[in-house]
Amino acid sequence: MYTIGIDLGGTNIAVGVVDENCKIIGRGTRKTDSPRAYESIFADIVAAAGDALRHAEADISQVRSMGLGTPGSVDKERGLIAYANNLDFHNVPAVKLLRERFKIPVYLENDANAAALGEARAGVGAGAKNFVMITLGTGVGSGIILDGKILTGINYAGGEMGHTVIVKDGKECNCGRRGCWEKYASARALVARTQEAMDFNKGSLMWKLCDGDINKVCGQTAFRAADKGDKVARNVVEKYISYLAAGITNIVNVFQPEMICIGGGVGREGENLLAPLREIVARERYSKKAEKQTKIVSAVLGNDAGILGAALLED
């Protein structure tokens, strides 16, 4: 029997038919084109699922369940997407809509949690029971697996590590607090710090790498210039990693997971990011003398983590 995983994003809808070996054997995609009526978006989810089944040369009778990973907060008891800001969703009856169409069990989860489950079960986690995934993108996404289960809290919104404070009275965050980790460790924060450094250092190699257009700066700009010996870029990278390490060390101290997996655009820097990050965490973690230590690794599933995690959802 197969399962279906749906990764609903602000830009794309990605659906996969997943076999018992956690391999995606059929795919379907649509543009999310949000904001628009949820009924229209879910019609495209259904169409993408149909495409995935055809691609897999399978029938819905061969599928035992379906999972949906979505941005925002979910109410799993009632099967609702309670609130998703970038989709303009409020109490959308996601489970009911999909169950009525496909007549199979449907499970719902936050997208970061689903991606963490995917990496823990089918990716770099190799079955780790205590696992944290951090995604460095527009914000800092996080999913926490404890004793094999997703940590959700009483309102299904737990595990938001990006909104823990690392700088008291620091930069204002869109969540209403100041000094949140994502204001310093997200890809957006890295881009802003890179642009600020370039403004004060017109001779930096970073200008050449973005063709003299500061609007072309991305999360890789400072890393590429630092690799080529640019001191200004090296300072940007080192400061960024120090902020990232502050949050990662907090996670180690609070949860003591077997593994922390780093994903997202900045996460693709690999050892350029992870080697210095590990050094700081090793120096600052509370458990520095313990025999067992948390491994800090790169994500391996890329965009498939959300599909696979959603397909693995269950009660």
C-alpha cells in the first residue's frame, strides 16, 4: 500500500505518492497562487494528487492514507488549518475537504514539523527518536521530534525556536517580540547584514559578485566572497554563524537531541557553515564533557522532506 504526501507552500503545491520504502514514485505540482479562496487552492491540491497517482501508475484504492503539511498553525483535533498568514487561511477545514474527495484517512501537520519528520525517518536522521530540524529561509523554521513524536504543545503551535529570544530588547520581530533568533539567523537576516556591510565597504568583493547591484545579494553572497579571501565578507559570515550558534546551543541544552539537522537555502553551505558552527556549540554547550553529544548535520532531502514527512503522518 502507498501513502500520499502533500507539501502546501506559499509558492507551490507539491504532491508525492510514497511507497513502503519511503520512495516517491509519482509526483504532481501546481502553483499556489495565493492569496485566493481556499476552495480553489484545494481543487488544485486534488488535481496535483491525481497527477501524482497517474505518474505512479497507481489508483486511490492502493493508498492507505494521505498527509498534508501546511504553513501556519493547525488544529489537528478538528482537522483545521487554524491560521496561515501567507495563504490568508483562517479555520480552513482541510481534513474534511480531502477526506470527502479521496475517502481515505487524512492527517494534518505544520509544514516544518512534517519536514522534520521526513528527515528523521527517511533522511539524514536514520531513525533518530530525538531529532530537531532547523530551516534557514525567510524565517527560521523548526520541527522537534521527541521520543519519535512531533512536539506540538497544547495548541499545536509548539517548537517555534525561531521566536525564542537571543538578544534582549533586540531587533523587532513580526511576532511582536524583540530579539528573536530568526531576526539574526534567517537567510533574510544574513542578506540584510550583507547589504549593510557592503554599504559601508564599497571595495568589497561582494559588490562584484552581485554585479554591482545590492538588490542581487542572496544568502550565498557573503560565503562566496569569504571563500575568496574578502575580509568584510568573512566578518559577515562569522557574525552570522555566531548568532546561529547561540540558538543551536540553546536547542542542545534544552532538548539534548541525538541530531540537529540544518536545512533551507543557507543550510546548503554545508561544511562552510557547519564546521565553525560545531566549534562554537562544542565550546558553549552545557553538556561539553558528556560522552554522548548531539550531531549537527546538513539536511539531505531538500524539498522532498515535506512530502515524505506528510506521507508518514499518522495518529
